[in-house]
Amino acid sequence: MGKSYKRHIAKSITWRVIGTADTILLAWLISGDPLTGLQIGFAEVVTKMVLYYLHERVWFKIRAGITKNGDSKKRHIAKTVTWRIVGTIDTMILAWVISGNPLVGLKVGGAEVITKMILYYFHERGWYKIDYGLKKRRERKRELQEQTANNY
């Protein structure tokens, strides 16, 4: 398995932990029932892991927003928006089905648009600072550091 696959699996896991905690809390607060919050949160663990992994693979193939010095903040924002669209639709459907109330689905999905975009952006920025699974980026950084050291 290639290192980029391992990176995307690791990113999927870390994001899912953050995302599930957020969903459980929001669903609990909106539905008024902690059990409903837990059911919605845990139901989406599987769907979101699969969807997030596929999202990462698509963005890995799309080279838009990648500069000589790495990924641009615009790329991270675009990834944030596309992931939130996919994630919100999934959450709304799950919350509706589990709660039996379409309004709960809409409210949970609507609240997540805000909380998850903020959390996802910082997750992306954090992972950008980690070179795990990105051999070429590590090599570029090493070359830049050597060039900088040689110039002084």
C-alpha cells in the first residue's frame, strides 16, 4: 500500500473522531435526546469514513491549488467546501432516518455546516504541517533547507 494511501487513512480516522464528537453533541442538543445523538453519531462513522476516504483520493488526483511550495490555502478552502457538501447531505439523511423527523435532519445538517467547516479547515491545516506519507514533499523541504543553509 502506498504511503499516500496510509496518509489518507490516517486523515480519515482523525477527522472522523473530531466529526463524530461534533455530530453527537449537535444531534443531542437539537433532538434533546442523548441516545439519538449517539445513534446518529455512530451511524455516520461508517458512511463518513468511506465518503471521506473517497474525497481524499479524488483531491489527491486533482492537482488544482498545488504550488511549488505546497498546497495553497485556497485548495484547503475548496476541499473544506466540497467535503462539507457531501458530509451535510449524509448527516441530514441519517439524522432524519434515525430521529424519524425531517426537521431534526435539517437542523443537525444546518448546524454542522458551520461547526464542521471550521473544524475541517483547522484539521486540513494541521495535516498540512505533517509530512506523513508524503515522501516528495519531505524531499522538497530538505532540498530547500539545504539551499537556504548553503546561501548563508
